Amino acid sequence: MKSIIVLAALLTTPIAAAAGAPADASAQQTPAEQLGWKLAMHSYTLNRFSIDDAIDKTAALGIKYMSVSGSINLTQPDGKFKTIPTPTLSDEDFAKIQAHMKEKGIDPTFVNIGVLHPSADEAKSRVLFEAAKRMGIDTIVCEPEANSMADLPHVMDVVEKLAVEYNIKVAIHEHPKPNFYWNPETVLIAVKGRSPLLGACADVGHWKRSGLNPVDCLKILQGRIIALHFKDLVKGPAPTANGLHDVPWGTGTSDARQMLEELKRQHFHGAICIEYEYHWENSSPEIAKCVKWFNDTCAELVKEPATP
């Protein structure tokens, strides 16, 4: 009789619980993951170093994802490095980079590549999409070459065609004024009526440098935000656009928390990339503060009710 009771208990025990697995998979996710976000180091932040050193520094900060810039620094036999366009990276060198990322506990697939510059020349633009496909990257961050609104439809026709053909997302980035895409309204015009594969890489710091409110800009691009270059800025003596330079997130004037609240409201899912453009030779201590602030803020946001 005792054996029958034990057997009955086993038969009524959920398989996941019997195996020691959590009943709720979300319990194993970080707060950021529960929000659908991946915190990634953008390699441009560490452009004073080789990609190998950039990977090591990223891992030391506990960051599990990376995005790769449009150019990359490869270590040479003499210990120095040379800079090459990332799309020209050989399969052999890329395999070494991926192996190093795996070794350091970083996801070996870059969350995006860029900033690249596709043009209305389909053959030249195809090279960029081929490179992304070869490296397993599903998002190109770019500033399509256009000098006027009249040029824009021609280059976007090519970009859209290739995005659909390769099934690769295209996130339009903006540098500060006088960059053609400095205003989010221009990005919105570029992607209006086009494939959902096309959208924006919201560089919230550059919006601030152009005199715009980053939270308002995020609202303008609702539904089209694919990735972010995240920053918090203050006025200072640094030789940057409008004198604004990076500071640890949550300590500047960019309304960092409100930006994350807006992304949550929009149900944004994607990569939030650290692009810290200050104290280039030793930015890790400040980036560590960004990471802690981000993790703490995500932990608070997941507990708060969704806003309409």
C-alpha cells in the first residue's frame, strides 16, 4: 500500500518540479531580460584598444552582450593593432573573436554592427548586408547616404530591398547637427510605409547634443525603435558637441530613468548599447556605475505597473 501511495504522489507531481526546474521561467531571468532588454557594450566605447582587450574589459564589467563598430582593431604579431572596416573582417579572424567572446562568457553573436553607410549603389550596399549575414548579425546600424530629402527615397529603396532579401533589420542612427538624420522626424520619414525591418537606432546622447529632448524623441519614434546607443550627459569642459559629455547613467541631465520608463511603456524589446564617449583610456570605472544603475533601475521597473 505504501508503494502505491508513493507512486501516486509521483504521478501527480509536475514534471518541472520533480526535475528541480522552476515553475516560472521568468524567475531565472534578470530584470532587464524580463523587460525584453539586452545591455550590450558597443565596441566603439573601447576604440582605443584592440577588440581582444575590448572583450576582456566587457567581461570584467559583467556585460554579456556586445555590438561591434563599423571598424575594428585587430592585434598584430608585434602586439600593436591595426584598424580595418569590420565588414572586411576575414572568417578566420572573426572565428577567433567569437572564440574569445565565448571564453569570456559573452554571447558570441554581436547584437548589431555599425555605424555603416549604405548608399543607392546596390552592389556596394550589398557588401554590407553580406558581411552582416556572414557574421550572423541580424541588425545593421547605419546612416544611409543622403544629402537631401530628394535623395532619401532612392537610397531607402535600396536599403529596404536588401533588408527584406537578407531578413536583416536596419536601424538608422543619427549624429548631432548638421548630420542629415539629427532630427527623429527625418528618420520617421525615411522609414514611413516601409518594411518593419526598418527603424531607428536611437542615439539619445546625440539628440541631447542637438538640443532635443531624448524622451520626446523616443515618443516620436514609437514602434520603430530597433536599438539604442544609450547615454547620460552633462555640460562640461570636454571638447564634445555643445560641450556635453558622458557621465554615469542617472547622474546627468538626459532624464535617463524617464527614457527607460518610456521604453518600457512602448514595450521595446532589443539591445540597449553602452556608448560611453569620455575618459576614453579608462572609462571602465564610470561604465561600472552605469551598469549598476541600469540593473537597479530595471529591478524597480519590473515591479511597477505598466503605463498606457
